[in-house]
Amino acid sequence: MPLDQPLEEKEMSFLDHLEELRWHIVRSVIAILIGAIVAFIYDEILFDVIIFGPKDPHFITYRAFCKIGQWVGLSDQMCLQDIPIKIINMTMGGQFNMHMWSSIVAGFILAFPYVLWEIWRFLRPALYPHERKNASGLLAYASLLFLAGVAFGYFIIGPLSVNFLGNYRISDEISNTINLSSYISTVTTVTLATGILFELPILIYFFTRIGLITPEFLRKYRRHALVLNLLVSAIITPPDIISQIIVAMPLGILYEIGILVSARTAKRQLAADNKSLIKKA
């Protein structure tokens, strides 16, 4: 056991680590279930206000785009009048299944900061004091990034997807009658995917810490990352260039932030290694 490690943190066997991990997972699952139960109870808010919000032409995002269009001189061209879609349920247990699934997704989003805290509690004993100090704000940053990604996915990508796909027609003979599961899957998948993508700087930090990547590597393959960024944006957004640019811009910014994070982490790690060598000498 390292000399600078607290005395109460003794060596643990592999089975002890598994037991400790099991309880962290159990507590995380309980937190998600509590959030899911709350979301399940308040189903009117979950569905009528949140999930079905992007199909309402008076949704806050559409009103903001309308004001921006008027401000830049486009009159009412960016104002949304209607989203001509009707949502239906095609299976006997469809509504109940979607109620359960949506509640679990909401529970995961609500409990995400706590889940990160449980992960941190599991990893913390394996770190040296200086490593704990350097990572002290990581939990808050990770939570904020995830919630920012969820908000970006819900208020930007979600409405863009619903508006584009809801208004897209190949013929006036066809009306858009959308299955409930299809609509909810689109909104929840886009929201969660964006929340996870916004964790990019945190992933870069950990990969730098364990030596998988370096700042030089990230700078060298910046162009490749740009292409990958555009591909990811094309996958999670409607097939129009404006939506892809709106999504690609923050992802590109996060990549550049990740380079700065990697450079700072590598610099601190090098300084710590040099200090350790000096002490040994």
C-alpha cells in the first residue's frame, strides 16, 4: 500500500472489489428506479409537457427560431405554423411499454449525477492523494456536460428532427401518422446520444491519464476527427445541412476543449513523474 494512501483504505482482494462494485451498482440502479418512479407518477408532465413538447408549434425552440428569423430580416419564414403529424398506438401494450421505457430514461437522466458519484466512490481509493486533488472537480464537470448535452439534444436536435421528419412528404396523398414507439424512440435516443457525446472531454481526460492518447495525437488527427464529427452529426440529425452544422459546431468545440484538457493533464502528469524521480534520487 502506498505510504501516502490513508490507513483506513486497506488492500482488498479481487472478490472484495467485486462485492464493493456490486453495491455501487445496486445503489445506482436504486437511484435510477426512484427517478423512474417519480417520472412514472407524473406522466402528464413527462408526456404532454416534455416528450410531446417538440411536436407543438408553440414549443420554445420554434418560438426562438421565429424571433431570430424576424431579427435577421426573414419576416415569418422561420416561424412554424403546424407540424402535421398524428401519433397513434398500434399494439395492445404499446402505451404501457412506452410509459415504462420513458420513465426509465427519465430516471437515468435524473440520477446520472448520482451514478457518476457512485463510480467516483469506487475508483477513488485506487488514486493517490494528488490524483484525487486533480480530479476533484471532474464529477461536477461530467454532470454539467451530460446535462448540457441532454438540453442541447432536447431543445435543438429533437425539435429539428421532429419538424423536418413531421413535415417531410413525398406526396400530398400520404399523411404522417407516426407510431408512438417511433416518435418516443426518436426523441429519447437523440437526447441521450447527445448527452453522452458531450462527455467527450471527460473521456479524453481519462484516455490521456492511462496513456492511450496524447495532445499531439489529437492535434495530428484533428482533420479526421472533423470528418467523424460530421458523420456523427449526419446520423443523429435530419438530413439537411443546417441541422448538421448546428450539431457539428458544439462537438467540434468540445474536441478542441478536449485537446486543451489532454495537454494540461499530460503536463501535470509529467510534472508529477519528474517530482517522483527527484524524490527517489
